[in-house]
Amino acid sequence: MRVLGFSGMHDSVAFKRREMPGLDPRHYRIVQGLDAAAALVDDRGVVAAAAEERFTGEKATGAFPRGAIDFCLTRGGITMSEVDRVAFGFDYRLTESHEVSEFTRRRFHEVYSTEARIALLDEHWPGMDWHELLVPVPHHHAHAASAHHLSGFGEALVLVADGMGETESMTLFRAEGDELSVLRQVPALHSLGTLYGVVTLYLGFEFAMDEYKVMGLAPYGDRSRYAREWERLVRLGDQGRYTVPLLGENRGWFENETHAGALRVLTELFGPPRSPGAPVEQRHMDVAAAAQAVLERTLLHVVRHFTEETGVRRLCLAGGVALNCTANGLLARSGLVERIFVQPASGDDGTALGAALHVRARNGLAHRGRMGMPYWGPAFSEEEISEAVENTPGCTARAASPAEIVNETARNIAEGRVVAWFQGAMEFGPRALGNRSILADPRDPGMRDHLNAVVKQREDFRPFAPVVRREDVHRLFDVVAGAEDQYAHMLFVVQVREEFRKELPAVTHVDGTARVQVVHRQDNERLWELIRVFGEISGIPVLLNTSFNLRGQPVVRDPDTALRTFLRSELDHLVMGDHLVVRDAR
């Protein structure tokens, strides 16, 4: 059974811009349906998956993912007429909430409804029976399927937390075999994801995009400074329950679209919001620290109750909140669970994959077994790479053997050069996991500032991640013994062992932590070899790994984009497949 899944709500942002002109530009991201993507699943497993942003160049776009769908069909060797079902990761039904105003009523019909989805599909592939082929999947069920069916766990708790699905913001499932049963749902009014997003707005960043900046800023702050104020904004109850009174401060549909009421309360408590681009003050750091602490405390509260109630000690996470690596690391160390699996594309891009997995499971074809690396995106031959270089003025390439590629790249990094590393198939999800990466020397105390200021052109407080071989991880980092595979997707913050913090300044955050990626040889042998050779040269078998993109740009997808990005950057070298690319002399 071939199932194509997709995510994204075309025109969601455009509708809001048209109907609500004059808002702060950041308020137009307070919508459903960003992170458009597509995924193809059949009897072979996950055949292909990719986010639409990589095809259009617009970060987190919610536009109809025609580019991603075409890629998935091509990778699968099929046409749309050969797909058995098309799954979509929302299942909105008309309710009284959509009749609150003319705005919400028309948004349902034009953006949220199944008929709007069918109209788009019919526009691109006319004449097909879309009422039969299209299967809307409840949003949190799509998230849950994306995690459970790829976890390899027979029995597990599945926690989905995000801004909101159709009406809920958290759902607890119990997974037994192929079945997922709901244990509890938390309504959208008490959303941890939206709470964190409102703090992101207050701190001058982009809602539903820059929450990871708040996570990175939090270790610079004092968690206790505003603890009493936050006790009013998020309240814990019995049996793992909680409420978020802050979001109840939004009065009416207009304030719900801007979070004006919640922002008003944050301003009263903590002072004026930070303007985008303004200096970051200590109070901003303290607010970020307190918000992170509240998120962690609430997640622990929920997980503690349900592990005690059910006796289940394996946990799957999905939804945007599951991309909070600091909270994930705390859960891993808490002792509440034995194993954790976080689906690496836990945002709404992952619901494209989850919706497809859900439909197959409902037809008795559930995916079983733990996923490896999500290298499900486009890959390019050496001939395609060579042709791209020949057609790009300003650079030349030299073909080399795999051993030469590894040895020369390791030497360049050890000598302080920054290398763009383009290999194999593109990763699915927001993390660069060794195929679309920028690699550098983690021993250099000035490397983090250099990368932030010159290469990535981003805030100076942002940390970078280390990538390490499985064989070396325990010597350098404090990871849970026996659970090394859960760190493969760069989704957990761990402690850098104290004796190595001074030796790894470029990847050790201010609180002594790092968002580690553990590489297994069978998953990415070339990256594994590169780390090994770098370790032989430097004495430290760790590389700094960040995504291959510049400010405001999605991670690069293809050789042409890689070359253009390289030429307009301050990167020192570009390695694509078996080609070493250099700039022409100026």
C-alpha cells in the first residue's frame, strides 16, 4: 500500500495578511499549517521525505508542497495515479469555535477545511477522486504515529505537545503493539507550545520559528529570579494535570490571533518586550531561563504521573515541544523512563510522515522496527555534482578518492578552516546530521564567535553541537549508558564531562552542556571516518557540526544551492561527494 503524506496549509499566512492588515509582521506566523512537507511510505518503509522549504527557499513555508511531493513520487518511481491514499496531518471539522467571527468562519472554509485541501490537490492533479483518496488524520494522531511506529518500542507512552492540533495542545497516548489509545488530552487554551511561543515573541524573536533561540538563551539567565511570577502563569495540579492561566488573558478572537493579552501580562510582570534586533539584557535572559524551567517542570510532572499510573517506562515524544533538547535531556536523566525516542522531524513537517504511517497502520500495515538516520531527501550523483560546478562561475573542483576526501578535510578542520560538507541524501527534519553540514574544530575557543558572527550571521549566544563516534561518546559526554542510539539525531542536551570542557570550548555551552550527536559507523561511515581521522590528528575525536545554510536560508538541498551559498559565504572549503571545491583566485 503506497501512502503519500503531506503537511502545510496553503494560504494560511496569506489569508491572515489579507484579513488582518497592519499587524506586527511577526504576528502573521501565529497560524496553523506551517512547515509544509511530503513523505512517501510503502511496503519498503519510508521511501522519501522532504520539507518544502528546501525546494522554495522560504524557511518554514506552509505553501502547498508541490516540490516535495514531486520529489517523493520520483524517488518512489511512481506517479500520483499509482498512490493508494493521500494522508494529511489535520482533520478540522466545522465547530462553534469557527463561527466566533466572520474571520474565523471564512478561515475554516478557505484554509482549514478538507474541501480546501481537495481543491488544491485537484488543481495540481485534476480528474482524480480526491474524496476517496484523501484521508485527513487528526493532528496529534499524525504526530504520535510518526514517533511510535518508528521507535521500535512495542509498548510505550507517547507524549505529543505542540502549539495546538485541531483543539488540543497535548495528548498522552498509550501504545501497545500497533494500537494507540488516548489517555488524556489538554485543550489548546493550556498550551505549553503556545506559552513558549509567546515568550519567544516577548523576547523579540519569531513565533513558531525561533523558540530554539529562547532555549539557547536560557542558560545565561537566573531561573529563580522570576520563579514566583511564573507560578501564577502556569499551575500544576494533581494526577499530572496543569493549567496555563496566562493564555486565558487573551480576550476574544483578535487577541487570540496576536496574543496581545498574554503579552500585556508579560509586560506588566517583566517590563517592556524586547524589540527585534535590540540588545539582549539580563532580564531577557532571566525570563528565558524561567520559561525553560517551567516547561521542564511541567513535562516532568506529566511524565511522572503517567509512568507511575501505567508502569510503562518507555517514552516517545513528538510535536514542536519535543524539539526542546534541554527538556529532552532532563527527561532522559530523570530516572522516570528507561528509554526515550524523539522523532527527529517532530515539528509539523513530521506530520506528513506520521499521517502516512497512521493510514497504513489503520489498514493493518503498521511499520515496525526502529528507524535509522532520516536520510530520506534528495541525493545527487558525482556526475550531477561535477556538472553543477562546471556551470557555476567562480569555483573549480578536484575529484578525489574517499580516503583523500576524509584525510584532506580532517587536516583542513584541524588547521582552523571551516568546511561545508555536502554528502549523500538530505536529512528530513531541522537538524543537519552529517549530510548537509558545516564542520569546524571544537577545540578553537574563538570558533563559536567566528561562526556566529561571520559564517552564520546570527546571535552570539547561540551554541553549536558536537558530533562524536559511538565508540568515544562516554569518555567525553555524560549520556545514558546502553541508550546511545537515542542520541543519534541531535535531540538531547547532555553534560560535557568536566575534564573536557576546556578542550571543547566551541561546543560547550555556558552551563557545561552540549546538544550531542552520536554517530554509529553503519549509519554514516564517511562522517564516522572523518571524526576518527580528525581525532588522530588533534587528539580529540569530536567535530563541531551545524547546518549548511546562512542566515534566513533553509538548509541547502542541491549542488547548485550549495555552490551559490559557498561562494557568498565566508566558508573556507566545500566538499561535495567526492569533489573538493575551491574558489577561483580573485
